[in-house]
Amino acid sequence: MLSDRKIEKLEREFGANANFLADRGKLDPAVATIAKNLHRYRNGLYHRLQLRKEVLRPATYVYFDVACSVLATWTFQRSWSSEEAYEDLARFGVTQYDLFENDVTNRVASHLRASVGIDLASARTALIDHLNSRLDDLDEVISQIRAVMPEEYGDPGDVFRIVQSNWKERLLPPAELRDRHFPTSERMLQLWRRETRSLADIADRYTMYARYATVEDALQKFEQQASDLHETIERAVELAIDEERGR
């Protein structure tokens, strides 16, 4: 029996539904992870008009492939009437008598995959290139932030600490900043690089998708924090230039 609070969460959150099905063995945990990431893409576009064009094609590929995977494992109530038409299933080579076969949904899913020419190799390359591109951009942003930091923040890790600190309220003194623990360091960026390269060696598509989703989840927050600080610095520089020109 589910509590009212749990039911309310399931009605409100997509991720809660994916986790609920995975916990009960109704959805592969890797597929659940991928579905949550795809839903985040959808929310970014629908609610905030955020679209990463470079990930659109591989994301569409993954979404279609995952939908086929869910369909392949779907068990439905089979019935047959001689008066019913089965044209929709006939295009997949399925007759009304096939409805009683256990593998009918798997056959339909296989037909759908073949009909769009799913290419795992190209999707793998696109996902790797996408993550590497974002990591390259992040390296550049970090480099530009480091270039304008005061001299007393000379420790190589200070830029990572500042990005994750509450710099909008107050820039902490170096000693106090270094006494605090922050989750992301330069070593973490190197780990994300290795994890991205490892996608090339994963044969199972869903394990690969899940690894990609894990790297992206880990990258997302720090990437946004660095972008926020970088944009603030750029606006301050532009304002200073405008003021100087106005004199």
C-alpha cells in the first residue's frame, strides 16, 4: 500500500515514476536512468527553451531505442475477435493469431528498429563527441575565470572552489575557502574524461546509455555554476569598458 505522499509524488514527478517501475522490476534500471535524462532534455526545451542541437540526433535515437526496449518487454492482455481488423499489426508481419505468441511485442520492436536503420556506432560517436565538446567548453570557461582571479587565489584548486562557493553573497578569503569541502575538483573533470572515453568499449547499448547519463548528471551542476560565474565576469568587464568609453 502506497502512502498518500508517495502517490502525490508519483503523480507529480516523472523521475519518481521511473524509479518506482525500476524498483519493482518493471523497468530496467539503466533504461529508467536514460528515460529521466531524456525527460530533462524535454523539460529544458519545453519550459526554458534550452536546446543543445548537437545532442538532438543522438537523444532522438536513444529515445526511440529505449521506447522499443520497453515495448519489447511489455505484456498485454491478449484477445481476438474475428470481426476485428488487424491492419496496424499487419504492417509488422503480425496476424491476429500471433497475438497469442509470447514474443509478439519483441517482434514489433525489432521491426521498428530495423525500419529506421538504427546505427549504434554513429550514436556512440555522437554521445562521446557531445560530452567531449562540453568538457572542452568547460575547460575554456575555467581557464578564463582563472585568468581574472586575484593573485591571492593562486592555488590551482581555488577556481573550482570559488565556482562552487556562494560567491554571489561573498567571496571567501583563500584560507577559509580552502578549509571547505566542495564535490568537484580538477581530478573530477579528468574522471569525466575517462568515463567518456570508456563509452567506446561498452558493447551493451543500455549500459553505454546509462554510463553517458551518469557522466552528464555529474557534469550538469558544476557546468552551470561555472557558466553563471563566467557570465557575471563578462558582464562586469563589458560594463567597465562601457563606462570607460563614456568618459
